[in-house]
Amino acid sequence: MKGIGIALFLSWLLSLAICDTEVAESSALEIDQDIVLPNDDDAPSSTVVDSCVLDVPYDAYSGSTVVDDQSSVKNVDENTNVEISPSIDVKEEISYPYEEKLMIKPLPNNYLLTSFSFRMDSEEFMPGKSALDYDGYGHYTVFPMAFKPMMDRTATRQLHLRFTRGFWDSESWGRLPHDGFKSGGSGVELWAIIEAESDDQAYKQWKILANSLSGLFCASINFIDTSKTTYPVKSFQPDGQLPLFDDTKKLFLVRAALANEPVCTENLTPFVKLFPTKGRSGISTLLDGHKVFDSSWHSLSIDITTECSASGETCKYQMEALVDVVMNVPNVLARNERPIPKPVAGDKLRCDLSKPFDAFQCFPLPEETKVSYSLSKIYGKQILGSNEISNHPSHVCVDATDDWTAYIKIDDTYFSTDDNCFELKSSLNHDVYLESENTSSVIRYESAPLYVSRSLTGYGQDRGGLRTVFKNPHSNPVKAVYFESLPWFMRVYLSTLKLEPGENCDGDGGISLERVMNSTYYLPAVDRARPTHLEYVITVPANTSFAISYQFDKSLLQYAEYPPDANHGFEIESAVITIIEPSEYQMRTATLLLLLSTPDFSMPYNVIILTSTVIGLIFGTLFNLIMKRVVSMQLADRVQATSGIKYKIKMLKQKLLSKVKRLTG
Amino acid sequence: MSLIGKLHRRVIDLGLVPKIVAALPLLSMLFAVVSVGWLALLPLEGRYRRTYISENALLPSQAYSYFRETEWNTLRGYRTQIERLANSTSRERNEEVAGWLREFGVKTAIYQDEKHGDTLYGVLHAQRGDGTEAVILAAPWTNADGMVNLSGVSIGIALTRFFSRWPVWSKNIIVVLSENPKGSMRSWVEAYHTSLDLTGGSIEAAVVLDYPGVNDYFDHVEIHYDGLNGEEPNLDLVNIAISITEHEGMKVSLHGVSCDKISDNDFWSRLLIMLTGIKNAALSGLRKVNGNEAFSGWRIQAVTLKAHGTEGRHDVTTFGRIPEAMFRSINNLLEKFHQSFFFYILLAPRYFVSISSYLPCAVTLSISFALASLDAMINNNYKKLPLSSTYNLLSLSMWCISLLGCFGIAQLFLRFDAPTILISFSALISFLPLLLKKKIAEPLAYRLKSVAFLFFSLVLTSLLMVNFFLAFAMGLTAFPMTLVRTSSLNNYSLRIKLKNSILLLLSNPFIASYIFCQCFEPDLPGFTVFTEFATAWKELGCWTWFVICIGWLPSWLMVALSTLNTQPAQLDDRKKKFQ
């Protein structure tokens, strides 16, 4: 701590020196110098005069292009969300339509949410014309080269890909980041809007898309087939109008999910490679598989849309890639010190002194609320420089209450700003340092508008039930679209659909299925060809909870349909709930594990071996018992002499001879 | 002449068929003796096998267990608080403990059950898991003996806190603190699969902790594994529990047999464990319920770890290391428990016999009843009666009536708990032939017995795969039934009648189970076995009562009926046939 203090003091001295000389010519970003020494709150000497403008490495870029940034910074502050200013202007200087932002947000109970956002545009192109037809040249710049040919070939207008894993604790953490629209259910989720002539054509293009993405991300997306694909009617609808390149065709919304598909480094590496910085500079340097996947919850998402000019002459693809990671800070920090979470040393026990406490007993205190750590402790490395190809420098924001202080550390110097947002402009190492006296004080996201949980019920191997609990703790009714796609081997009986009232369901004439559920869309499954597709609009009255349940039969699979490897059941993808009123929000239930009766696969082999042996033995014995006779040797000789082939040939020969004799004689 | 013809001639020459037919009662007895003998020989060297971990992924005790050092202080800190809470109401207790659990990130909920008591449970979401599977750590507030499970609950809480710091979990961990290990725990498990809002995925395994009192030291660990209705947890789970306990230096006892006896490791100790094991499994649900029974069904493998003794060299955290290492093992599983045996009898912690070795006992026993039925059918003057004779039809309809009547009795008893009436009524029926002068036709008596034994044999055969222990115990205690004699009027002496009555008395389902429990089961003194029949069905869904009432009682009633005075029938049918 002392070292940091000294470093800060030195940097302040340095900045004072620069201030005197360069105030006049600096026109770039202003930084408020509310630098407060860590652990030294009220040291007056460390506070610098406001409006001192600094031109340390922090501000490497200059020029008019930076002006845009301030508006975008404000934007971030107001919405506490990573939102990107809509227009990206390409100036005369060589810079590309690329933006990257990092938002750090402490969550309750010492959790930390880090949201990375990367945004890039493709070059403009003319729909319906190949690059040869107009006077242009094929050029990709920052837009990942893999995507455009794939999007063109499959006529995909919108593409959404999600890799999510973990448990989002909405009860204590509140709403999902980006209102849930940027994270999927546990596993992989993919949906796209495809321009095609017919359903069949759309499915063909979809299959090509899935296979290409599978190769690109080293994921099992190629396992998406008709038995997993649905065409949502009410959920996943795109906002606004999408361009149609060919008026004779239509747009198809196609979706599929692979529940509990493991998300791992294999997926992250190609993901990071999509960015022009390739994980070598800017905030993407933090994205290390060891850390991202050692988190409580993480979500990787890619959204590509087609944007066309008003006239429809030129279009471009816009890609937004997001990585959201939630980590438990004390656990991660503890693991840095001791990789195995062994019991803490006796002198480090934190005991509740209000309860009996001595050398023998210790009632543990809750986690410490006073923390200080740097981002490099969490991610294992520092942010290496900035992205140097765009006119928007990498942007880092800390979204926290006044109980938190955030600094950016450039090499060994600490800086802070009023709004806790920093721009990385140098190619030096950056690190974010966070400190708080009371970690329980965090900016609370609005609480989730609805809590939904789903579970399997039932006892046996032949049937079961699915029960979804809806809980609305707020004082206004919530309207939502419930989307569920179930594998064909769950034979759903929609006739058993019923509502179990929960809390506060008695008032206002009670609650009934007809009152809460309307406009149901149900497409029954076809064995091995189509999943059950269920969508309904549900209205959950204020302060109410209830459960909707239905029964299903488990069907028997053919032996080759069981997974060949370790099988602990069949994954059921999560249900998707899109809330329409009072505010737009999307959430997903946990995935489920369905147990089907699994045959003992070595049994047929055993049965065949055993029955063959037994049949062989019985047949042999019985045949012998019935057909064989025991006779004396003489009798056997006599029988042999009067039967058998030799005897017959002899007889035939005699006959022939006698005939010949008769003819001749 | 073919070989078979020769054999046939030989059989006829020797008169084997009539000899065998005449010896049918003896054969039936012989089969019963073979059945018991087969079982008694199982503990012989070479007839049993050493247990082994069948699923390679389990790797018990391969990771060092860390529930030690300062965890000891934490555990004792919790225990002092729980000791303080022991006298408060269940609501206060649950709310306070729920607060502690929430401190380290466990999602808690209280399942309210007015009848059996509330259950507090919490889900610790596995950081790296997919949230679809769960392992249960359960600690009922009171144990099977009605003692407050103070240390067990504190170990449960301290261990959950310890688990919350580990990133290794691939399955959610659910900690369950129910009021008692019986009705309350079972009702929670049932609710988990029907109506609970907070769930953590399908349950793979459950470990129930039973460590009453606040003593720091204990002597040895007893492992309970009997499930309800003949179910047993996968042998792999029992194996890892035993191997981990022994690895941590503790001794394991099974079925209340002392460790010293087990360490003798001779024929008699193995026989003792096997027999008490069969007895406990047959009476499972009726005897003390240790908690693991509550998880029976739903493909959940469950064991109870019980600490015995208040002195010894093992420390309370050592006990905690058993569930710790077990959780680490179960956590390794990619598949469900399926590798090892689901039907087995343990002869010692490390010895077992598998189903193929012990099943023949029950099979021969059921064959012995089938032979008795055959004997009653053909070994008398009335064997030539046609199938559709009045006697056959009458006995079949009596079977139907008694079946229905017994079902009625079973249902009635669940509502009105009156064991004395049941017993005295049974005794009365047993002695009825002595008192009653009413006569029935002799062929009817034979047919009744035949149908009764055939039915009982079928019941045993269908039961022996599902619940070997109950089938075997039932077959053995009902065996005196087959010795009941029906004779023609002239040599029907009082002695035979008295003998019949005593045999009936011994083989009556209620009297037999009463005597059995009086002799062998100290947990069920007096008439408690009958109350337990009813509560086991109501609270646990244990169907022993119905098996006894519907599978055994009808046969017994029909045999009892057949012992009434008989008169030879005028075999009109036979005469007609001869003419």
C-alpha cells in the first residue's frame, strides 16, 4: 500500500510539472484529478487542483476524432449499461469501425460482473450484386473474414449465437446484463433470420449455417437437426424491419439450442480471434480461458445484423460480441494465494465476537466487506495497451456506488476520474484498481420482473411431469411469452395442463388457467423429426405466484439413439421467458436432466450367448434321446449290410446288369 | 427303441412316479431345508466375494480430505449455537440456521409440513456444474433413537460452508435439515419431486449424518443402507462409504453388530451379519428409520452414517471427512450409479454375496410351496376330478372372496389400529376346527389347500426378485402351513386337530410377525410392529403390510378353512366317468 502511495505521489508531482508546461496546447480529454491515495482518505496534499489538464501517456492520441467519445462516455454513465453510440464515423485518418468497452460492476455478496463488449462493422456492400458488378473491391477490414461469406451464402439477415454456463442468481444480483437479451440458457443457443423461398430452403440454409458455425467455434452446433430446430412465433422476434434482398423471398426465424453443451477454451479461442485485436492488445487481452471459465456465471454472445441505408442501396453487417463474466472475488483472490482452498490458518479465522469464542470454537463471520483488489488479480494479467486501429480508444468503466473507488493504473501510476470511466490510449499496461469500505453497497440493478423456475416431477421411468413456477413479487402484473422446445421422446399430454395456485391466488375471483394463459401455440412433436414446440402468452398478476404443470410419457429409444459415451440422462433445454410488459426482459430457466430407462447394453450379448448354449445342449440331448437307439453289434452289422449307400449302389448295379443281360440275352 | 423310450421303461419298471408322488410332502420339506441350508452355507469361505469399487471414476479417498484444522473451530462454533437452539421452536431454529446458510451463498427455503414438521433445505449451486444434478447432505434434527442430532446438524452446516469454498463441484449440493429422519424427511423427498419451488436438479445420492450429542469424540461408525421395499443403494456407494471410513482410520459396523465381532471374521460373525442384515431388510421401514430409507426410490442412492459411542480416539471432524470424501467421489461420476450391484447381502464391511448366489434360497422355498400345492392336488383320492368340478370352482371363488376380504382387512386396519383384535381373531380361527362341528367336503379341503399353496408360491416367486428379504422371511415363517394335514373322517383324531391348530397359529401372518419381532427385533416390542405396519405405509410408502395381508393372509385363511372336519365326497363325477 505504501508503494502505491509513493507512486501516486510521484505521479502527481510529474503531472504538476507537465501541467505547467503543456496546459496551453492540450485540447484532448480532460481528466479530473481527484486522486485519492488508497488507505489515506483525507490526505489533503494528494488532491490536485481540478481542471489541471494532463498529457501523460494516458492521452496518446489527439485530434478531433476524440470529440465523439465524450458523448459516448456520458451515455454510459446515464444508462449504467454498455451502450454504444449508434454512429461510427470513419474519419480521414485510417481508423476502422471498431469499438471495445469493458464495464466492471460489483454485485452484492462480493461478486463482480465484468462485461466486455466488442463492436465492429463490415464494409458496405450492395445487396444482390457481387463485388465484381459494382466498382468495388472485396475487403474485410475489422469485420471477421469468416462471417461475411457465410452470411451471404446462407442469406442470413440476423444471427445470434450464445454460449452460456452457470447460475445467474437473479434474487441477489437482479436483472441479467443487457436485460437478458444477450445471454442464453446453459449450453449453446443459436437463432437466425434467414431469407429463403420456402421452409425447406430455409432449413437447408440454416443447416449450412449451423455446420459452418460449428467448425468456426469448435462446438457441436452441427448436431442441430430437424429434431432440435424450431420456428418461434412469438419469441425471438427481431426489433424493427429487416431488409429483404429479394422481394420474392420471405424471412424465416429459425432457432435451436444444445442444452448443457460444455462451453470451454476451445470456444473462447476462436471467439477472441474474431476481433481485430486478436486478444493481443486492448481489453481482449484479459480473456483467458482459465479465468473466464472459472467463474460463477459466464456468457459469450455474438449478434450480427444487416443494416441498410434508407434507400436500400448499400448494406453492411454489424457485429456485436459480448462476454459477461461473474466471479466471486474472495474465492478468486484466495485461490491466487492458495490454489487448494485448505482450512485457513488459526490466526486468520474471523470469528463472531458476540458469540462464544475461544481457542476451541469460532462462529464464522460473514465475508469481509472491506476489500481492495486489482483487475489483474482477478484475470491474472493486465490490459495490454489499447486497440490501435479504431478512432475509439478502448473504454473501461467501473459502475459502482460512492463507497467504491476505482483507479486506473498505467504502468505504476494511478489515476482516477469522476465518473469512474477511463480511456486507454497508450500501448502501456493498464490495470484497474478497486477499493471499497463496504462491498455490500452496490448499484442495484432493478430486480428481475419475474422469477421462473422449472423442475421435473414424478417417480417412475415411464412417465413424469414438468412443473414451472411463476412468481411475480412486484405490484404490477407481468405479461410474458413462454417458449419451450422439448425433445420428441418426451410425449407431452397438453390435456393434463393445469395450474396450481400459490401465494395470493385467492383474491379477485381466484386464478385459473384461462385467466392467465392466452394465445397458446402448440406444435406437437414428430418422432425423430421435430421437437414439441410450445409457446404461450402468460399474465402473472401482481404479488402472485403459481405453478403450471403438465404430464408426459417417456418413450423408449432405439438402441443406437442412446449416446455412446457416459450417459447420465438426456438434457432438456431451458425454457425462454420473454417479458413484454412492464419492461422488456428475457430470462431462461435452468436446464433439466431427463432420465429415460436405459437398457443394459451388454445384456443382449449375454442373452444370445446363454440361450444359444442352452438351446444347443437341449436340442442335442433331446434329438439323441428321441432318434438314437441302442443295438447289438450283430444287429448293427446286419442293418448296415442291408442299408447304406454301398448296398444301394450294389443293388442298382445288379439291376442294371440284369436289365442289360435281359436286353442282350 | 430310442433312448428316451428306454428311460421311460426304466422309470415305469422302478415305479418312480408313484414313489415321487407319494414322497411329495417329504420333497416339499426337503426343498425348504435345502433353501435354509443354502443360505447358511453362504458365509463359507469361497461362497462370498470381496467387495470392490466397480466404477473407476469414484476414486474414493484419492484426494486428500481437508475438513480438519480450523474447520474444527468453526464446527464447534456452530455446535454451540445449535445447542442453544435445540430448545427453541422449529420455526425459530429454521430461520436462524437459514440465515447462517445464506451467509455463504446457499439458497434456502423452508418446506412446510404441518403433519410431519417443517424441513429447512438449501441449495448450493455448483460453480462449474450444469445445475441438473444434485447430491444431498441430510441431517435430521432428531435421530432414529429420538436423540437430538446436535453434532450431525453442525457437521452438516460446517461442511456446507466448507464445500462453498471449493470450486470443484459438478453437482449441486443440497443440505436438508428435517425434523426427523422418518416422516418428515420422506415427505420432503416426495415434495421435492412434486411441489417444491426451489429445486436443484435430479438427486443422485444422499448422505445422512447421525451424530447425536455434543461429545467431541466417538468410537466407531455404523453404516445403514437398507432401503424400503427391498431396495438397496448401489453397492458402489456403500463401498466408498466403507472404504473412506476405514481409510480415515475408523472402524465400521453393520446392522448393529459390534466391531469386535466383525473383526473376528469367521463363519459365525459373517453368518450373524448376514442374518441380521436379512432381518433388518425384511423389517425395513418398520424398525428404526435412520434417514436413508426416506430416499428410497427415484433412483436415489442413500446411506446413513451414524457415530457410535461418546469416547474413542476419533474426532468430530474425522466424522465430517467421511461425507467430504464421499462427495468428492460422487462428484467424479459422469454417469449415474449403475456399475455395481443393486441386490446384494453384506457379510462383512468388505464381503458380499450377489443376487445370483442367494436367490436360489428363495426360489427353492417357493418351489417347496408349489410342491405342497401339487401334493394337495394329486396325492389323494380326488385327483381325477375334472377341472370344472364344483370343488375346484368353489375353492377358486373362495380364494377370490378371501383376497377381497383380506384387502378390506388391510384397509380397515390402516384406519382403526386394533392389533389385539387382529391377533385374537387369528387365534380364534386357528382353533376353530376344534370347536366347530360343521363339516366340509373332503375334496374341497384338498382343493382349498392346493389353491392356497399355489397362490402363496406365486406371491413368493414374484416377490423374490423385488424384495428377497421379505419373500424369504415370509416363506420361512409361513412354512408350517404346508404341514397341516387333511385326513378322512375315520382317523381324524384330536391329536391331529390340535397339531393342525398349532401349525396354523404359528403360520398366521400376524401372530408369526408378532412372534418374529418378539424374538429377534428389540426395536419392535409388543404390538408396536402393527402400528409400525400402518405408519410405514402412510409415512414412507412401505408396502410390507399389504404384501402380508394380500399375499399371505388369503392363503392362510383357506388353509384354516381346509382343517375343518371333512366328510368323504360321493364321487359322482368319477363314477360317471367310469361308466
